[in-house]
Amino acid sequence: MICELLGVPYQDRGSFQEQVDSFLSGETSDEDQIAAYTATQHYLGELVAAKRANPTDDVLSDLTDSDLTDEELRGVALILLAAGLDTTANMLALGTFALLRNPAQLAALRADPALADRAVEELLRYLSVAKTFMRTALEDVELGGQTIEADTTVILSYNTANRDPERFADPHVLDLRRQDGGHLAFGHGIHQCLGQQLARVEMRVAFPALVNRFPTLRLAVSAEEVGLRPETADIYGVKSLPVTWDV
Ligand code: HEM
């Protein structure tokens, strides 16, 4: 989806995705991450130049018609990529894992396509793949009986908020029919996720399609053997999700 949005030519998508994965997954060495990041920056610079020369039907080409400089366009491409690719991809994989571990919930989603929208919101809450963000106070702020002094940086823990027992009944339970909405998986306030509607559409299409096309989908290894990303990864997820099904 992100390649489509940015207008990355089809033949480049495989290597482009590998590069991006290498600097976003938190699983490669610092040197490899820096090398992959630099290569991606270089690729995006060339892509911006190509779109300026020959605009195609995509967001990046449209933006060449604005007053943004090449460097700013490369920055826009990079933020869309970093924010939009790893998040949604991990929601899809981790969400599938969560459904396979909760067969009654998976069966409910299969039986009732109308549940898809609510299921996506609950998976977003339950998994909170984008765990923490930071804010710096511009002035002294009183919050929950604490004073946050000006120029102090605070960490916002969206995953903790999404499991707050004062806000959600049985917060550690995946309940696709949950009524108490209002999760913070996309953040809150002026910086809340720009791509949340696109991400929702992707998931509302993908989860029902997957579970209905593969009625016998199941884990190919035990749940304990599924490797999860380290705690230090910016975006939570599975390293890989081995599955199987009957043909
Ligand atoms: C399931 C998928 C996604 C999740 C869980 C997610 C989550 C988030 C979160 C938590 C924030 C930070 C909000 C804050 O600072 O309080 C954010 C920001 C952002 N997201 Fe997403 N995101 C997803 C998909 C996407 C997609 C598909 C795009 C673009 C196509 C995108 C673009 C952005 C951008 C540009 C920002 C920065 C907004 C700003 O600082 O003003 N995200 N996202």
C-alpha cells in the first residue's frame, strides 16, 4: 500500500521493502541499520527526482506540484514510509496471531462479517503496536496531581493506556464485541495518526478476507515458538508467523 501511495515502481518494491525492514525491525546491527537507512534516503531522493521529471498517479507526484523542496519531499516520503508500513504490517501479522490464539473470537469474526469494524478497533487496542511516544511540555502542566515542568520530556505509553482497567473492563481480554471504545492506538490530539483511516481500511479488508478464504488457517508451530520482536523495537510485532491450512 505504501509503495502504491508513494509510487514506487513495481520492480523496485522487493528490494525497497527489504531495505526498509532492515532499518525498522530493530533486528539488525546498528551498522546495518544505518546503511539501510542511508540507502533508503538515497532511493527516495532518486524517486523524488523521477516524479518531478515524469509525474505519475501517486501522492509523491502530486506533491511535486507544491512549493515543497526536494529535501522536504524526501522527508515526507520517509515519514509516510516509516509511520505507515511497519505499523500496519505488524498489526496484520500480530492481529492474525491474536485471532489464532483466541479461536472463539476468530469464529465470531468468521460468522459475522459485520463485526469487522469493531474487531479492528479491538485488535488495535489490545495490541497497541505503536507503544510509546514523547512530548515536551512548553509550560508547567498539572496532570493527575503531578506537575510536569516546562521543558520536561514525558513518555506517553499508549499500550498502558489501552490496558487501563479504569477505562476498559477486563483490559487483557481480547473481546471483538467490546463496547467501550476510545482506544489510543493512533494517539490523541493534533499529532494523532495521519494515516489511521487508510490503516483501518487495510485491516477491515484484510482480516475478514484472510479468515474467510482460509477456514482451516492455524499456527504451524506452537504459540510459544512464535518469535516476537524485542521490547526495544519501536513497533511491536512478530518476527515471523508460521501458519498452515488444509487444501
Ligand atoms: C495500524 C497502523 C498504524 C498505527 C497503529 C499507527 C499509530 C500511530 C501513532 C500512535 C502515532 C503517533 C500519535 C502521537 O504522536 O500521539 C502515529 C502518527 C503518525 N502516523 Fe500512524 N499509525 C498507523 C498507520 C499509519 C499509516 C498507514 C500512515 C500513512 C500512510 C501513518 C502516518 C502517520 C503519520 C504521518 C504520523 C505523524 C503525525 C503527526 O506527528 O502529526 N500511520 N501513528
